[in-house]
Amino acid sequence: MKPQRKVEAYQQFVLDCKIYWSTQVYPELQSHYSHLADQAQRSGNKAPTQAREAQALLADSTLYQFYAWYERHLQRMKYSGRMGLVPHFDSERDTLEARLAEADSLDNLQLDPAFQPPRYYTSFDVHQHPKGLAGDSLAGLVYEQASRSTTPLLRRDRDLHHRFTAELLARVRPKRMVDLGCGFGKSTRPFYQEVSGIELTAVDLSEPCLRVAALNARDDQASGVRFLQRDAADTGLEAGRFDTVTSTMLLHELPPPHLERVVAESFRLLEPGGTVIHLDFLVPDPDPFKRFIHYSHGRRNNEPFMEPLNELDLVALHKQAGFTEVEILPFEEAEGTLAPGYRAWRFPWAVVIARK
């Protein structure tokens, strides 16, 4: 078997294992937890009401230990296993870096040679991605490939980014928009594809990701979009210039002080009457099992700010910044995922919407 096909087969194996974990192991663990909670109540103990209490209930569970080990190591295998994405891309480094260098001549990309990402962004390997998203020139390409198996049960032809775009367009029709934390441009693409004449500014910390985003926009023959290397908490963009500010899976990557600055910066960028709308992971109910599973996922996946985000009062935070009409709504990332009988593991997707 050729090396490329071996890598593809290996990654498909990892994906199939994740589907099994999502659709078989997780529902079994949920049933197991319910049984333990019932047993505790029958023994005269109080049922868990907090994530830490659910954790204590599962502390000696072999099934939970297997579930957690399985999740942690599937992610490691995707990136760093024998045929993981990082060693695979590294084997083609010269060719890929030559392709990425084409971004330097593009008008839609502005990089800052003196830019220093904040320490929280570079101090650990987020997602178990070796060196993170800014520590290697190929990180953007690796991340782009890795994202295809982050949510394995979703459709590729109409993924959650397009559904989020439709959600936003049902509320506002942006003319001048900022996409904060755009990464390799997956969140930005549906907007420049679907909104004619939009002036779209996308910012991110990662130079490797921005290069990929700019090249993809060039290949899409997109107009009106520019990618800037900036901090979402201090973009340097003109105050009151934009009618819409958005982000996708950014908030949970931020330590609380930085998140507060991003909320304030969003308010500063918007014109009066403008809208901010974020898509992120927010456990929608006090279910201690779901909250514990989400928090522990963050620890296993090297995303330490998952839990702090869910412990914040985001409505109050936005109102303190000056926003009004703040609401948090569950988001259905694929048909049927919010149905009461849906049993597979899923992120607790939600949208945060506020007006200036």
C-alpha cells in the first residue's frame, strides 16, 4: 500500500473508532451513570447536583476510565500516532511550505512580523496538536485536515458552519462584518460565499492558519474578504465601523480575563444597532453528568478554558459591556441532534446573541 493510502486508512480507522466511542460507549456510560445515581438515592444518599459530584460517583467506574482513555488516545493518535497528521505533513514539508509561501503575495492577507501571540495561546498544545496552532509553519494545514473528524457524525456537504451562517442571516444581513478567531477560514468561508457584496474582515492569532485561509479564499475567487493577524481582544480596527461581529468556537479557547476583553472589543467595533453572535460550547442545563463530561473533555483535549467559560454569567458579562437584548440559545448542529431521544455524544452547541 502506498504511504498516502496508508495514512488515509489509518485516519479512517481513527475516525471509525471515534464514531464507535460517540454512538456506543457514550450512551452506555450515560446509562451506567443513571444506574449509579439511582443506587445512591436508594441508599439514602443525595443525587448529584454538581459536576464534581458526578465525577465522584464515577471515580471507580471502569467504564468511565475506558471512555476517558479512549477519547484521550484517539485524539493523540489522530495527530501524533505512527501515521498521524503531524508526521504525515512533515514528510511533505518542502512542497507544502512552498505552497504556503504563495500567500505572501496575496492582497487579502496582512501578517505582522512583530506580532507576539499571548502566552496562554502558546503555553500548551491545544487539542493535543503538537506545538499548538502557531508553533509550526504547517500547523494551519494540519488543523484544517484534523477538523474534518472533530464532529464525525455531521454531514460534510452542509456542515455546522453553514448552519450557523443560516442562523445569523435569518437575524441580520451583514454589510460590514468581523469574524473573530477565524482560524484557517472555515467559519469565514460561508459568509463570503453566501452574502453578496459583504465587506468581511477576519482576524486570528495564528500566522500558519491565516495563510491557509487566504489561499483558500484566493482559490474560491472570493472578493471583499481580508485576513489579519490580530488579537481578538485588541484588533486595532476602527471603532463603530461594523454592523456584525461573530466568532465560532473562540470563546472556550480564552481565559476569562481575555474573554472579557473580547466582549468589550466586540462592543467597541459595532455601530449602534449592530449585532454580535458567537457559536460555542455551553452546557444548556444543570445536568451534572453532562456538565462533568464536558468539563472532563476539556481537560482530556487540552482545552482548559471550557470549564471557566461555562461557569461565567455570559448574559451579565455582555450587559456590563453595554449590550442589550442578550440571549443564549441551543444550536442544532445537525438535524435531530436536539431531539429528546438523541443519545450519541455531541458538543453542547449554543449561540450567544447580543445587540448594541
